[in-house]
Amino acid sequence: MLKFSYQEHIKTYYYDTRNQDFTQPTLTGGQSADVCVVGAGFGGLSAALELAERGKSVIVLEGARIGFGASGRNGGQAINGFEDGMDAYIDDMGLEKARKLWEMSLEAIDIIEQRIAKYNIQCDWRKGYATLALNHRRMDDLVTIEQTSREIFAYDYMQLWNKAELKQYLGSDIYVGGLYDGNSGHLHPLNYCLGLAKACLDLGVRIFEQSPVIDLDVGKSKVIAETAEGSVTAENVVLATNAYVTSLPKRIQRGTARKILPIDSFIIATEPLDQETANAVINNGMSVCDNNLLLDYYRLSADNRLLFGSDSSSNKDMVQVMRNNMLHVFPQLENVKIDYGWAGPIDMTINAKPCLGRIASNIFYAHGYSGHGVALTGLAGRLIAEAIEGDDERFAIFESLKSPSVYGGRIVKNLATKIGVKYYKWLDKYR
Ligand SMILES: Cc1cc2nc3c(=O)[nH]c(=O)nc-3n(C[C@H](O)[C@H](O)[C@H](O)COP(=O)(O)OP(=O)(O)OC[C@H]3O[C@@H](n4cnc5c(N)ncnc54)[C@H](O)[C@@H]3O)c2cc1C
């Protein structure tokens, strides 16, 4: 079992520009609630909010701080659909179920917009997102995605761009073209997360920070979640620990931890760019990802910094590696200072399918969003709330998605991740 020793936020651009600063107490003594949620990232807070809106009493136990995990430090890109496009889902589960999944992925974006409006969450939400191709074979993948979205799902927010069209919006020469999606968007993830937490608190949810769950006592009708200094007795438990799932006792992780292969991702933030330089990078406010397996993703922040991220394996000087990655895309930023650099684990599954399920009839988990967690976590929370209320039809569609397990302990997993990263790098170069 991974000892949970994370206590405070790491230093990021997001942390330094947070617009709320509140701490919650550590759990002491015994408490009870209808539902106990473990983990205060987007996933846990979304479940808590949905349940509180439906009148349930909810306690959230967070091992470190609200938004400490991926939710407080990600690229902020809320992208609809799933990592590998919809064709694999249509092949695996048939058109009818795949269509429901697609519609739910659109709902995931709506959920963000609705919550921002309903709870007045200030998080720089902005629409517009493009996936870019580095060679013609990968451009063909984008053409297929556009075609499937339009012809099968009647989705008309997408536009294919050739190199010249893309150049109107993006100051880089390395891409052959892209696929723009006007319905996906981006936000300041920590401020969105803190906004969700505030909405939860206003609805009476009790959140305890620095209260890692160290054991779960699974009874027939109640579960007791134990921390070092207290416990919560609840009818249902939601595990939203994501890439940190190995912090839970082995007997609780069961097969679920084996599905997650955390891949390190790194982000740098430049100093604020003057308007002219910023416009020469991105001039239409969109966020961007390439469609490599180990991808670059970037966007401008509200104060015109370039937030540039890449998936990679760690290196001693990641800021330098990331700066080189950024200069490969935007050589014009040679003289721009890098103010921040940070890292976090992305919750990948082997086949990039999200992993939602139950380890007992009253213990739910959701993780493995594979680069789509900013949007899908909101949906996962809603589906778990529906299932707890007795309607698990939509949750069951996600539950039926299968991803292969990675067997072995942490050392084997680390090795598998390293080999996987090397293999992906090779594929990105030659495929
Ligand atoms: C650098 C980076 C960039 C990314 N960029 C994007 C992006 O642009 N778009 C996108 O869609 N996705 C992106 N992701 C992925 C996305 O951030 C995640 O999928 C999403 O935030 C997952 O939310 P979550 O609530 O499930 O997990 P998290 O936000 O990781 O929350 C889990 C929480 O559980 C807590 N916890 C763990 N164990 C325990 C325990 N035993 N007891 C109590 N609490 C515990 C942790 O402290 C943590 O706060 C990125 C991830 C990273 C790291």
C-alpha cells in the first residue's frame, strides 16, 4: 500500500492564482452520513455536489488538500468524446450504446457550463479546442473522427483545417492540419475545483482535509471509512482517488488499481506574453492538443501566459525538457522566461477507456479517464449519484467498458510505464 503522505498543494501557476483560499478541518472522532466520498478532486466533488443537490448528507474525506491531485494542476482542457475517438466504442458495444456514451460525453461539457453558471464559479471558462496532426497519417485519423461525429452522431461543431487554415489561428509551422471543436473548451482547473468545493459546502456537505482514508470496513448495509484520527459510517462510499488509488488498502483496491497506469505529465507556464506575442501564438482563444500518443497540449491563460504541457517520463531537468518541447512548436518564444513548472500523474488505462464500477453494491469507484477527466469526472459524479439513488442504467453502460489489467506491484508498474512511454515515443516517431 502506498503511504499517503501528500499534505499541501504543490507550487503551480494555478495555486498562485487561486481566487479562493479556505481550509477544512481534519476528521476527528466518529461521524455518519448517507454517503462518504474519498478524494476531493473533480470526481469526488462532482459526486458530492450531485448527491447534496438530491438531498443526501455527504462527507468528503481528502487525504491532502481540495484539488491537490490532478484536478488542481491539469491542462484545463475539457474535451468531449473519448481519448481514442468513437469508432472503437461502436465496434465494441454496438451503435446504440456507443451513441449513449457519446451523448453523455456531450453532457459532461454541459455539466461544467451549468455548474459554472449555477454556482457562479469564476474559472476563466472559454470554448474552443483543436486537435492537431503532425503528419498526414494522423491527419487521416482526424478526418475519420470528424466524419464519424458528423455522419453518425449528427455533431456539427467540428471543422477540419488544412495547414493554411490552421495558420490563421496558430503561430506554428509543425502541423499538417487540425480538427477544431467549438463545443469543447478550457478553464482554470484549481479555481473550478475550489468553486465546486464551495458549492458543496454551501449545500451542507462536510469536507475534511488532510484526512487520508486508511481502511474501509465493509459491512452488509454500512461501510466505515477510517482515517488516522476518526471514522465515517455511511450507507454508500464513493472512491475518487484516481491515480492515487494505491493509497487504499489492497483488499479495497481489488482489481481496480490494476487498470490504472499513471503516466507523468508536465506543464510549464511562461511569463505573461505581451498581446502581440500572445496573438502570434494563438489568436482565437482555443486550447490545443496534438494527436500523438505522448502528446503536447497547450493554451493561453487568462493573463496571456502560455501553459504548455507534455506527457513524458521524468527527467532530471523537466523544465528544460519542456522548454525545448515548447520551442519546437513555437521557436519565436526563445527569449520568453519560464515562471513555473510542475508535474502530475495522468490516470491512463491501457486501452484509454475510463474505468467506472463497484467493488461492492454500495462502494463505487471512478477513475482512469485517460486525458478526458476534466469533462468526464463531472459526468461520473452524476452517474454515481443516479446509481446510489437506484437508477444505474447509465452508470452500467460505463461499467460495461473493459480495460486490461497490469499485474504486479509498484516496481512492475513503474517498469511497465517506462517501457510503455518508450514504445509510445517510438510509435509517435514512426507511425
Ligand atoms: C499534468 C496533468 C495534465 C492533465 N491535463 C488534462 C487536460 O487538459 N484535460 C483532461 O481532461 N484531463 C487532464 N488531466 C487528467 C485530469 O486532471 C484527471 O483525469 C482528473 O482531474 C481526475 O479527477 P479525480 O477527481 O478523479 O482525481 P484527482 O483530482 O487526482 O483527485 C483525487 C484526490 O484523492 C485524494 N486521495 C487519494 N488517496 C486518498 C485517500 N486514501 N484518502 C483520501 N483522499 C485520497 C488525492 O489527494 C486527490 O486530491 C491531466 C492530469 C495531469 C496530472
